[in-house]
Amino acid sequence: MSEIYHIPAMLTETIEGLNIKPDGVYVDVTFGGGGHSRAILEAGAGHLYSFDQDKDSLRNAIDDERWTFVHSNFRYLRNWMDYYGIEQIDGLLADLGVSFHHFDCPERGFSFRFSAPLDMRMNQTAKRTAADVVNSYSEEELAQLFWLYGELKNGRGIARNICKARAQRRIERTEELVENLTPTLSSREGGIHILENGEIEVPAQYKKDLARLFQALRIEVNDEMGALREMLVAARDMLKPGGRIAILTYHSLEDRLVKNFLRSGNLEGTIEKDFYGNILTPFEIIEKGRTACAEEVERNPRSRSAKLRVGGKITPP
């Protein structure tokens, strides 16, 4: 089941970056299909704690006494490690990409390819859905959201169209949101069509913007950037000297945050230097943004947008 659930990007490169120590304590904060977690255990980790807030990932459970599943958002990394009595870890992995399972499961509402409820919750017990955001945020808030998290140049126009449409009736489904990308998309020749199998046909020229629109809503619904910030700080504080942090990013916003954090050691990305001009940071940069090779991209097209960044915790002098 795990191979269908998700295919991990740059698996070999990521595990090499972690430099697994025999009997070391590791954390995979994005369990998903379990591909990375299994590889960490196979590399000889002493114990692995795997986080995932989506109960669906439990179907990929690992039968290994060295493995502990934590059904929680990784923003609570420090709390859970305290609970298990773990003060320091030897390494942490985060694959920030959305699992195939989420995109390919119509009823979860993550993709504009399917007619489905506007949900997008990673944690299915959470209260706020994408429909709640679409129908309750002001036009200005939606415009800012689409620009910040989706880098949509026409985000203000989309926000305006959404507000006009929801004034008539609440927007509850993916196809209703897709129709509002432009005022005339649903009525143009070659507009959207819902097929008998529930898939949505969308003109090619709109797919890029739709992907960004759905990305922006998903990030907001799940507070992905807030969770990432909290996890990075906890990982920095918990890593042992010589420990490694390996992170796979998939869009510019999260990649910029991770890059600046590993470079500076703080969320603001503020570079501090000593008297001699040397940068003061707790990390040594091991991977600066490695991308998947052509062979992997051909085998797994979704790895095309992945970047691997690895930092090692510097041993104090």
C-alpha cells in the first residue's frame, strides 16, 4: 500500500544526507507512505519516531520494535519528544510534499482534477476546511492569501470573482471554485467539464493558476508555514552536535524559509557574524538545494519540484 500512497523523492540522497548512526535516535516528521521511515530503519537507526497528523497514513504502519508512530502535527515535535523522554536526537527528516494519496483521493478535495467537497484538511478532525476559508475570508484577505502562498498575479481578480459568486450561494465544491478562476471560464467554449467518473476537464492554460490557487488554500487550511517554523526551531534545539536535518521542499515559500534558517539558525534569516566576520550559525550546510536527477524525474514527475537541503549541527568549540 505504501508504494501507492506516496513515492518518496530523492530517497537515496536524503538517507545519505542524514548520515545514519547505528543506534541513533531519528525523527521522520512526515511519515506518509513510510518510504523514508523504512529506509532510515534499514540504514540502522536505533529508534525512529514518525509523525503524521493524517489517520490514513496508519495503513502504512511498520512492524518494527524500533519504530514509534506519533499521530500528531509535527509542530508539536518538542512536546512529543518530551513525552517519550527524548532530550536530543541524531537526525530529522521532513518531506514537505503532499502525498500522492491526498492528490489522488477525490473526497479529500486537494485536487482541481476531481469534483469533490472543498476540504483539504490534512488532519481530518480539524474544524476549518477550504470551504470555510473561501466563504469567510474577506476579498482583501483572499487576495493576500493567493499572492503570498500561491504567487498568483491575478489573485485579486480571483478573490473578487469568488466573493461575487458566494454572495449568491456558498461555494462548497472544487468545481464551484474552479469556475471562479475567471468570470467566464465555465461558459466559454472549451471551459470546464465534469466527466461521468467525477474528473474535471480544465483547459490547459488554466492548470498552472489552478494549481497555485489550490496550493494557497491548502497551506492556509493546514497552517503549513506556521507548523514548519515551529518544527524548525524545535529541531535546531534538539539536534545533537554532529546531528543532521534533511528537508525536502516543493515551493519557493517554504524553500526560502528552510534555506535562510539553515544559513542563519533563526527564522528571520538574520546573519550574525563574529569579530572576524565569520557567520555565527549552528549549522554546517551539507546540501544547498539538490534537485532530482533526470532519471528520477522521468520515473516520478512529481519529484521535479523537490529540493533537498541538509544541515549538520556544528559541534561547539
